[in-house]
Amino acid sequence: MGAQDIQKFDLPSVVDVDAMDAMRDSLVSAIETGNTRLDAAQVSRVATNALLMLVSAGQGAKSNDFTLSIANPSEAFEEAVERLGMGNIFAEFIEGN
């Protein structure tokens, strides 16, 4: 993979622990080898534990000198982040902030 390549993943409509478990191996590999972009446009519901896993993935990417970004956050995604008081944490990851 070239230095400019970004690995892209679409988050499912329901982002819960089961959904994150399903994409964990791909996400871990991605954040260890390059910049990663998650598209959150289709998210209609997101669990607290899944948000915590995304924060952990973002920190893992950063420790590997890569970035994890979240593009097109849906209203439901943004509301969940704000409701849990995680706006400042996710501001680092959400594109356009």
C-alpha cells in the first residue's frame, strides 16, 4: 500500500459490539498499516461500547503514526456522541472538525 492510500470502511446501520466484532480484524489490520477512513453516513444506531472501541482504534492508529477519520457522521451518530459527552474526543476523528 502506498503512503497516500487510505483504507475505507462503511460503518453498518447498527454499530454495536457485534458489528464491531465483525470488522475488528480488518480495522486492526488497517490502523496498523495505514490511514483509515470510516464512513458513518448509514448509522442509525450506535452503542456506547462501539464508540469506545472506535476511540481505541483512533488511539491505536495514532500510536502507529497513522490517522483514523470518521466521514459523513449521520445525525444518529452525532447525537450518540454528544449524548455521551464524547464530542471533544470525537472532534479529533470526525472529518471537518
